[in-house]
Amino acid sequence: MLDMVSEPIDEHFTRTVQALPPGRGGGSRELPFLDLFDSQLGSRHVDLIARELGGQGRGFYSIGSSGHEGNAAVAAALRPSDPALLHYRSGAFYIERARQVTGINPLLDMVLGIVAAADEPISGGRHKVFGNAALSIIPLTSTIASHLPRAVGLALGMRRAAKLGLPSPWPQDAIVVCGFGDASANHSTALGALNAARHCAFQRLPLPVLFVCEDNGIGISVRTPPGWIAEAHSAAGLRYFTADATDLTSVVPVAAEAAKWVRTNRAPAFLHLRTVRLMGHAGSDVESAYRTPAEITADYSLDPLVRTASLLVSHGVLTPAEVLDRYEAKRAEVRAVAEQAVARPKLASAGRIMAPLATAPVDAPFVPVSGTLAQGINQALIGILSSDPGALVFGEDVARKGGVYGVTRGLHKKFGPARVFDTVLDEQSILGTALGTSLVGFLPIPEIQYLAYVHNALDQIRGEASTMRFFSNDQYRNPMIVRIAGLSYQKGFGGHFHNDNSVAALRDIPGVVIAAPARADDAAAMLYTCAAAARKNGQVCVFLEPIALYHTRDLHEPGDNGWLASSSQPESAPLGRARLYGSGTDLTIVSFANGVPMSLRVARRLSAQGIEARVLDLRWLAPLPVKDLIAHANETGRVLVADETRRTGGISEAVFTALLDGGYRGALRRVTSEDCFIPLGPAANHVLLSEDAIEKAALDLTVS
């Protein structure tokens, strides 16, 4: 049995209600506030039981909703078919929405999450999140504000699906609701998303999203200046609504008005709810370290439960005794649910935990291509857009200009602005558009203009895209192919920001596919494979395109056209399978992207010296082609890894580890670029991997 633990806010509610004067009578017991009060009570008692379970070691880190129970009014103003990305203090919203759908026990759902039970309905015990596919509640992480760009993309995608006549999981008149806190409103991700929404509204582009800022005046321990949220967002190009969410007479009509406005106008709005935070930031938070006792207890007078109880009593809807009876009945209901939840099984194996991240084999249709790498990618994009009506290509400069390097040239004209379009210059918004449109059923293919720029928005891949399948137990997916122009050796342009050879931040994200083609036919085949993996597995794919090879035609001598693809020789590129050049028995040179033609030229020079080398193009940086790697390493007994990324955190580290873990015990060496940013001009040659370095290492490895 659970041991009851007393909380000051719990005792305060009981004392205050007991002291309420009798109401004037005549109130209607059909008043909708009764249902909202029930949702508020459920949320509060879930918070209280979470404290008890945490103290007993049977519950885990959980952020409470106490003081924010007014958000039940937002749920009441919406429909269960309106997709919701919730603030982590949205307990009352979740319960109130569940009231609108039969067969769901929201109290059990929430407590199962607190105890990390394997049958929790959204994440399956992997994390405590608000989410439920039957309620159109899309789970999100607690990364600050990272879900706002997705909300914008989702609203954009719903309208775009209707325009293109494609099926959508949600009705055509649905609106997106996106909740967040006042501290989160200061985050660059939030500001970028709000800016993107204003940008759409300014152009009269339909974007039905309701941003709900729940302003309790404090972010963990840092205070939000009074009036700041109103000052920052009431004149920001969004329709602004505000209400006191501790008072249902204020928040109910305003939430209804805001929802109706967005639904009718198909335009974004900002709903500013004044709330109060009770019981600290989270169960582990020692609030007394940064707030005085007087400050903490002063907020008790703004407790939404107390204010709703007072409202019901003063209007004669309930007596004080009836309020307390309801309060204690809800406590008993939640405690009974908790007794069930703590006995439920937990995740008990790595395989079961990782199941949503699985990468199943895919069959990728392939259309032969010809020409350079850039042309091969262009032809593959045409093929994907032609065969998949839900495919979208977007990013900076990809439409009329056709991309900085001409890779998307002609797509805008051929497929139209609904499917190939330019975006704002904001990588977070670009990836957020992909995250949102993928939930509608699209296959987004966003472009990040340079590898160095993806770091501005990496959490959209790491914190949002990659975790969706994991935290929804594969019930929600965000299939996408993120095209990124990158790597080095680009001459006469840029320096570091246009020649970036760091992929370490991408390589350790679970479940993300990373492709790095070296030539046109592989690039096309790998794009088709990524499209198939995205559609079949819900895979997030990063397609890393070596800029320096975009327009390369020759391999050994000028005019030999040795690096062009031939349309008569189609190649397949299954996930995690390498491509072999040659059958030399003296040495295996392992490389990828720019390193492949470099290694092939070195192999030709080695052959002239009597050393026969094979070149293994990894192609896939995640998942690595471990089986092929080990097989070819064992066949020659000597392996040289030619890695154009940095020595620290580069691909060669993963290759070495895979070989050693796989039992390879032959000779092994690597040559890499230096641990350095890429300087401008010829200076880059001193820090980047060179053919001379590859050749010297190969000779040392085979001659010694």
C-alpha cells in the first residue's frame, strides 16, 4: 500500500474550502465548470501521488502541473481531432481532452508514465511524456521550446495536404495547439518558430496554429520580468489573446474565442495565460533555495483549484462539504490507479527498449542516372517527386534558383511551388517544417545549405526527429531526408563555414541514417534507399553531399570522364552496405565521399609499384557496413582508413572500433584530417587529408 504524504498545498486547499461561506444558492449543477473542476482535481492528485511515489523510489522524475490546471479550459475549447503538442505542465489539459474520447483512463495513463511501466500508452515506459495517438496528442521531449518549429510545420502541412488533395490524419478544419512556458518563450527556437509563423501570416499563407504560453513568472529559479511576455508578443504580428488561467471565468471564454479565431481565419494566434507554479519546478526542486516562504505561500491564494472551488460554492453549485467530498474521492481514485500502476511490468531488456529504433531492410526502386554527382542527385529527386506525391523539397534557395550549386535546378518549375519551395533563412524552421509535415504524411526532403549550418539547429534532429519513434513507441514517426551540402576540398570558396568536415555531432544519434555518397550512381541509389527507409521505417535520414564532388567529371586525368555515372550501369545501395572497387589482395583502403576518388588514384599509383589494393567505399556512415568492412579487412590482412574528417571524433574511430570488435587482428592504420577548422585558400591543404598522406601510409603498411 502507498503511504500518504502531506503537502502544504494539499492542506491549504482543505482549510480554505472548509472556511468558505455558503453560496447564495440557485446554481446549476450542469454548469460546465464542474467537468473542468474534475479535470483539475485529477491533475492535482496525480501531482501529489507523483511526489509520494518519487519519495518511495517507485516513481521517477516528473514535472508537476500544479498551478497550471486552468489549461483544462484550452482543451475544452478544442476538439480531440486538433493535434496538440503540450507543455509539460499539461495534466489538466490531458484529462479534459480524454473526457471527450471514450475508452481512455487519463489518470492511469499519467501514473503509468510516472512509474515507467512498459504498458504506458505512448512511450511504453521509456520516458514520462504527455502523448496519446487516440487523443491527437503528439509526444515531445523536455528540450526547451524544441517543439514549436514542429507545430508550425504541422500547421503548414495540414493546409498543404488539403491543397494537394492528399489524405491527412486530421480534418481539414483542424488547428494545431502548442503549449510552452514563459521561460521557454525566450529561447531562440521559440522565437524562430514564432517568427516563421508571423512570416506566413504576413504573406496570408494559411497557418492554423494556436501558441499557448503558460506564464507562471519563473523558469526553474529565474524570474520572468512582470509584463515581459505581453510586451514581447502582443504586438508581434500574431493575434494576441490573454486570460487569467487561475480563474475559469476568465480563461474559458478567452480560450474559446482564441480557438474559434484560429479555426475561422486559418491564421496563427498567441494565447497568453497567466498561471502560478505550485510545489516548485519539479519533484527534486528545492524551491526554498531561491524563493522566500512568504513568496511561496503568497501564490496559494492563486491556486486554480481553490479559485474554482470558491466559484462553485459562491454560485451555489456545490457546498464546501461537497467540494471536499469530490476532492477526497478523486484522491482515492488516483491512489487506486497508482496501486495498479506500480505493479505493472517495466521494460526489462535492451532489445525491447530499442525496438522502436530498428532499421528494417528496404527494397528501393532505382532509375538509372547519368552525369555528375549533382546531376545524379537531381535526377533522383525528380524520380522521388514523380513517384511519391507526398514528397516535398524545400530550404533556402532551392526553388527558383535551384540551389547554390544547381542541385535542385528545374524542380520548382516541374513540380510547382506547393511541393518545391523556398523557406525563411532559419535552419530550425526548415527542420521544423520537415518535422511537422512528416506527421501529416508527407516525405519532406529539406536542404541545409552547408554542414556548418546544421549545428545551429541540431536539436531539431537530435532532440525532436530522432526521438519521436522512441518516445511514442513507434506510434508517431517523422520520416525525412535531410540533405546537407558539406565536407571539404571546395576550392576558391568559403573556409570553415563552407568547408566543414565535422560529423561527430550527427554520428552518435540513435536511429539516424547517415549517407555519404561519392559518385552520381551511388548518390541516386542511396537517395532512393533513404526514401524507402523513410516511408517504410519512419527513418530520419541525413544525406551528406560532398560539395567538391558535385560537378567532378574526371578521375585520373583531365577529360577521362572517369567519375561520371553511366545510365546503362544502375547500382543498388542497400542500407549499411559498402561498395567495392578492385580486388587487390595486398591492402584494403577504407574511405568515403571525397576520400574515394583520392584513394582510387593512390591505388593506381600503388599498382605501378607492385602493390595491389582494393578500395572500399563505406557509403553509409550510419549504420556502418560492418559486415563488408570485416570481410574485406580479413581478405587482405592490411587495412588503411583514409578519413577526410577530423582525427578526433571522425569516422576512422568508428571504423577501428568496428574492426576490433569484429575480431580483426591484422595490420591497421589511419590517415585523417587534422583536428582543426578549415582555413581559407591554399592553407586548407595543410590540415586536410591528402593523397600524398594516403600513399605514404599505404607504403609504410605494405612494405614494412
